[in-house]
Amino acid sequence: MRLRRSRTLLECATGRGHQPADRLPAKPQLAVDELGRIAVSVYALSIARARIDVMLYLSEPGRPAFGPPRRVTTQSFDPTQAVNTGRTRWLGNYQGVATSGTAIHPIWTDTRTGDTQIFTATLR
């Protein structure tokens, strides 16, 4: 049996594009819905405020170009409130994104409650 592999190349423009100037994107995750829209979720660290938001970039069906990001988090959170490992603070290895039909579900670790919690949202 021969296994086929899927390969995805995601390229970032050399300019700032649609990313807000004070935000540093990290840990991109990618999913494709049944319409063929590409969803990319990222942690977006505000350098000035030292807070994180989750942003979602979404393409039109069948078009691998993205419009402005959509803020997923309803409130920025403080990464320094993440789990204390004794040497550092840890949000986890990844945030993620999944699709179901035409719904997009970003999933992330958040500290807005004062504890490290898993959050999700449903976007259409």
C-alpha cells in the first residue's frame, strides 16, 4: 500500500499585510472547510501591551489569499499568568483550528479567568 502525503506551504508576504503593526503572530494552525475556505488561526502577541489575542485569517472559497484578520478572543489575555513550570510560564505546545461543515472552530489556551483554561469559538 502506498501512502500519499498532503503538503501545504503557507507563505507570508514580506510587507506587514493585514497584520496589525504591534502584533507578532505565532503558532499558526491551518484547516480547510467544506467550501474550500482556508482558515489560519494564530496567537497574536501585542508587544506594547504584552497581551495575546487569537486571530483568524480566512480565504474565500478556492482562493488562497486572505483578507484582514478577524479577532476571535473577546478579551486579550496575559501569557505571564500561564502554568508555572518552575522555570517558565507555559501556555501549551499549540493552539488549533478545526472545521465542521462550514463552521470554523479555533481552540486555544487562555488565562483571562486567572487560571490556564481551554477556550473555543464557532465562526461561520
